Amino acid sequence: AQKITQTQPGMFVQEKEAVTLDCTYDTSDPSYGLFWYKQPSSGEMIFLIYQGSYDQQNATEGRYSLNFQKARKSANLVISASQLGDSAMYFCAMREARTGNQFYFGTGTSLTVIP
Amino acid sequence: NAGVMQNPRHLVRRRGQEARLRCSPVKGHSHVYWYRQLPEEGLKFMVYLQKENIIDESGMPKERFSAEFPKEGPSILRIQQVVRGDSAAYFCASSLEDRPYGYTFGSGTRLTVV
């Protein structure tokens, strides 16, 4: 089974609007962390936001927030007030306490911000 | 910029040649991780190293691939006798300790096998 599932290969959003990128995960480990990374066309992986499995509140970092629904095993990324520079690939990832070393990544969502 | 440095950024090899990918971690970081990104896919874990030790190589192909992180110098991912299927982006990340929050990724090396 896939550890991380991103079902939206591509998304479009109007500049200044908000957009939600979906991510569901699969784990039986009670301790895990969820991450979102941005990969612009230049290729580097840029860390955006982190949510721990025991965190009571949804994580926020500037215009990024993570809608964490533990019972549904979803960790959607919300980008508010989209900017042209937000156009990129976005990857959801998970790390489990028991496997420790490695991240499991989804296949990504390509976001295009339209002026 | 004191981030993770990977070189070369782009590497072209003919089938059967060797590819050597270098990764200099953030200064002071002693944990290095290598990931591979095939076209249209997310990153997949390959290997985790500390100085002079391979800690977890569960994601490394059993043949032709090797990695090292010597006491001095960068971490090296070596692919011998490359094949077309090795064409991918190879990312290195480093951390101060084995903590997920402290991961820093490099910009990757894009290997093309012709």
C-alpha cells in the first residue's frame, strides 16, 4: 500500500486566491511526522511545513497551513493568497518513528498560479 | 550559502560508464541521506550514512550502487555500469542529528544515461 497518496496531479489557482492540496497517508505507527515540500522548476526541495502526529493544533507557517485530520489520515496543505511564485511541484511526505531514517514521499501535485 | 552542495548539477553518462555524485553536507552536519527521484515520481529513500558508516541502505539497489561518507570530504554516491533506467534526479540531504525537522536538501544531480 502507498504510504502517501496525492490524488491531484495538477491544480490551477487564480492569483490571490487560496488553494488546498490534498494528501492522505497510511501508517500504523502512532508516532509520525508529516511534511510538505515545494520543488520549483529549478529543482531544489524546499521545506514548507511540519505536523507531528501528537500535535493538537494544525501547523501554520506564514501563508501555509496544514489541515490535519488524524482520524481521516489526511494532511492537506492550504496556501492562502496565492502568488505567481507559488507555481511549483508540491510533495507531501511522512516519517515514522519506527522506521526512523527515511521519508516516504507522494507523487506530487503541480500547482500553477494564474495571473 | 552554507546549504547542502551537490555536484555536478547535471551529469551525462553513456551506458556502461560510472557515475559519481558528490554531496557536501551543511557544515557541522554528520548525517547524510540520499534519495532518488524518477521522472513523474516522488523522492525515494536510498541510503542513510553517518561519518564513515552506512546506517541504513535498505533503499539501495543491491548491485552497481554504493555510497560512502568518509571522515574527510564529501559523501559520494557511485553508480557503476549505468543503464538507461538510472536516469533520474539524485538528492542528498543532511542533518545535525537524526531528526526529521532538521533535514536540509541539496538541489540535486540530474543524471542522464544515453
